[in-house]
Amino acid sequence: MSDANPAPEHQFLTVGDGAAAREIAYINRCGTKGASAPTLVWLSGYRSDMSGSKAVELDRMAAEEGLACIRLDYSGHGLSGGVFRDGTISRWLEEALAVLLHLAPARVVLVGSSMGGWIALRLAQELAARAAGAPELEGPKLEGPKLEGPRLEGPRLEGPRLDGMVLIAPAPDFTYELIEPNLTQTEQASLAERGFFEEHSDYSPEPNIFTRALIEDGRQNRVLTGMIETGCPVHILQGMKDPDVPYQHAMKLIEHLPADDVVLTFIRDGDHRLSRPQDIERMLLAVKTLVR
């Protein structure tokens, strides 16, 4: 990496008011191409953060190409404040949107991994609503009395234009589509009695924790309920040996993206993380294609 474009340091943005306030860590790499190229935005998966191999490699590519790049940690993840068990799709979506509005790039390419793919699709809906001046969309609003965080008053902040999306093993609606139908009686009882259940993780010595709040909020953020109009090209990378998000889920997502320029790449021996060198190279190539 060139010394002329050194790695930027992380910064913090306060999202939410009062007891709901949390410090969201982000890294903002400035590009050298200005408005002639979009800003890359990394959106991590569940229990992942902006220091993962795919996120770091995306930032490295941005430095080499002179592109701006934004990475962030959701609350309860990585360097950000907040409690992981308080996390919901609405909460993490609010944080991602807050960072984008704060940094105010003109154009973006969203790169979302696993749950980050769900966040990316919800961001596309929110940005489209702001651009159109629509008062609301299906799912919870990011303005209004029921949501945590600051109320956006005064002139509407439209946010950036969406130039493209790269979704890596995307998991939209995973709480409703993949978790709820497969809950065991023990897990259902734990949700009812303790408000959460634990599940073994193949990626961490600590178990995955899924809360009742996350599952209930997930129902309100579903995107696989009708046509998803992102208004931009979408490239999906999906491993066919993914034990967490079956490749059929990516095929279902495509059925809800009929109006967009969509490319689906199946990786026959790919797992869920898609973090091998050859997988990362596919991701970077997909991003470069959208940027150019």
C-alpha cells in the first residue's frame, strides 16, 4: 500500500438519544477520484466486523484504485459501543444509514456480506424513499416515535445515489425464512422464558445468540414480500456448500429483483464466508465491474 494513501484511523459517531445512545465506529477512506467514482460501503454480517478479511481487502483495493471506502461496526460489534443482545435489524440499519448521512458521499456501491446483504437491501429501500420524498415504506420507519435514535427534522436528508450492490452469501429475512421455521421446542421455550436462545457457532468459540427482539423486528424488516427495486445493478456471490444460507435462498432473492440488472455467480465449492483468496478475488472483480 502506498504511503501517499495511508490507512485511515477509525472514528466514532453517536447514534441514538439517552439510554439508546451508542458510539458507532467507522473508517472513512478518502478517494482521489472525487465525484467521478462512487464510494464503496462495506456492510458486515451477523457477529462480523470491519476488520474481517473481506472488508480489509475491499479497503486495500479502494486504496489501490483511488476510491473512497467506508466501513463500520454495528453496535455490539467490533469497536462500536452498545450491547450485542440489544441489536435488531432496525437498530443496525439505523446506524448504517446514520454513518452514510453523516459522511454524505454522493454515490455509493454497497458491499454486503450475509446479514449485511439484508441491511444493504433495506438501505436501498430507505434511500429510494428519501429520494422520492415518500413518507414511509413497508417495515419500520427510521423516523417516528417507535424507533430509537435521533429524529431527523427539518429538510429531508436524501442520502447518496446507489450505483450498485455486491451481495456475498446474502441472508435477507434470515430470521423469518431460515431461523423461525427450524426452531426446536427447546429453542422456542428458551425464547419464551429467557428472551433468547443460543446456537453453536462454527466461526467462534462463543455461541450465536438470537433474541426474541431480533426475531420480532426481523418480521417488520422483511424484503422478500414483493418486488425489490434497488434501481441499480446487483451482483450476488453464493457458495453452493453454504451450511448457513442455502444457495436456494439466493435464487429466491433473484425472484424478487425482476426489474434490476442482476448477476448471480454460484461457487460450487464455496462455503458461507467466501473468504478464500479466490473468493475475495471474485468479490473485488464484481466491485470493479460495477465501479467502471
